[in-house]
Amino acid sequence: MKKDISILGVPMDLGQSRRGVDMGPSAIRYAGVVERLERIGHSVTDLGDITIAPPEKEVSKNHNLKNLEGVVQASLELSKQVDSIISEKQFPLIFGGDHSIAIGTLAGVSKHFNNLGVIWYDAHGDLNTEETSPSGNIHGMPLAASLGYGHPSLTNIGEYAPKVKPENIVIIGARDLDEGEQKLINELGIKVYTMHEIDKLGMTKVMEETIEYLKGTDGVHLSLDLDGLDPLECPGVGTPVIGGISYRESHLAMEMLADAGIITSAEFVEVNPILDEKNKTAQVAVALMGSLFGEKLLANPLKQKKEYALS
């Protein structure tokens, strides 16, 4: 099905400590995303980037969160724009920027659904709070905040909480979870496919189970962190963890989501050109978007084979 896609960039690096990820949206555009999606047959509108405030010069004595005010400001603006995109019957495709942008994305998306599902494709759980975070970096907290856990300024973006229910979340590719995240996952019963499960079951089975698990939702948001893939495939990320999902496994996952037709919004985050090799990570992101939006090598190989046999 052809979509009307609205692209929005969030050039933010306030949620973490390694500079450069603010150039992610530009790198993704440079890798040809608009042309690729239009070639598939979609209508694409690029809305540009939202404005991001500079980093805070001093750490607040009232909390242990870095650049809290800047992240909140960006999240509020992002949530409004995502809300507007969906209200205009467009598909929101968001480019990061660090993963803290998901706080704003989900705040804008969730108000349009009664039972939103979330696929968190990531090496990390992003389920820390101020109390459990070893670093105070908010890019390790967006899923927790969207569940209603954490600083009120983050959990109440959009003036409602939570944005998503724990039973409607699937984390895929996890291989680096802090102790507090492990505890919250167990307490809430969040479904997680670590690399152990992916290796054991295979990506086909993982995606089949994920799609079945989320069948009771009325929309599904895909939040894809490029560090979910192995650093050999995606070197340009701020927090690489070896032993990740392969390029081909990721394409299969996106292709199966495209075939299922369940994704209603998406974001691709943590592309850092400064740490990259000739824009390789942005190119991978664009290739995965192609698969997510229905790009095929052959339109319908089985049908073509049948028609050839009958001719």
C-alpha cells in the first residue's frame, strides 16, 4: 500500500555525551532516503528539522539528568509536530538524533491510538530512570519515560501518561541491560528478544511471534536504534555493542513488518556521522527504510513464476 510519508528530522545530541549524532538527520537525507521512498511509489514530504536548544552549561543540583530542560523542550515540540502529521493522515517518519527523541515521538503518536504497540529494535532497553541510570544520559530512558517511570518532566510530555502499556512492547536485539532495567523488565513482564533468542530461534520466528504478540494493538510504532545492528554493519553509533543483529536479519525483520502491514509510525535514531565510515550507517538506515516501506527485488516472484509456467 502506498503511503503519504512526512519526514521530520530531530538533530539532537542532548540525551547523551558523544557529539555528532545531531548530524544524523542530514546524513540520512544525504544517503538518498527521499529518492528511495519515492522510487518505491510513496509520496514523501520533508518537513525539515525542528530547532534544538544548545546544551545546558551547568548541571542542575535538583536532579541527575543531563540537559533535562533541553530534552523536554525538544520533546514538547516534537510531540506537537508528530500529532499534527498524524492528524493530517500522514505517516510520521522521524530521524534522530539520539534515542531520547522517542519521548516526544511517542507522546505525539500515542494520543491517536487506544492500545498502541511498540517495537523497540535496540541493543539497549532504554528503561533507566534518574535513580538507576549510571550516567544520567536521557537517551537511556525514553522507554521508561513512555511507560510512566522517571522524572515527571519526561513522563508527562503531552500532559498525559503513560504513552504505552508494558504488555504492548517488544524489545528486539537486547544485549546490554543495566541492573535497574533488568529489574523493571521482570517486574512489568516486558517481552524481550535478546541476541540469545534471536540466535536460537532465528529472526523469522522472532518476527512471526512479535507480529502475533501485537495483534491486539490498534497501531504499532517502530523505534529503531542503529546500534541494534552489529557495529561491523553500523559503526557510526554512540554506544556500539558487539554481537548484534546482522544486516540481512534486519532486512528480513523490516520485510516481514512490511508484509504484515502493522507499522503506523517509525523513527530511526543514533546515526552519528563523526563516528561513521563513509556514511555507512546512514546508508544502512535508508536501506532498512526501503524494506520497511515495501521495497522488493521482484514485485512478486511466485506470481511471476506461475505466469511463466502458464505461458
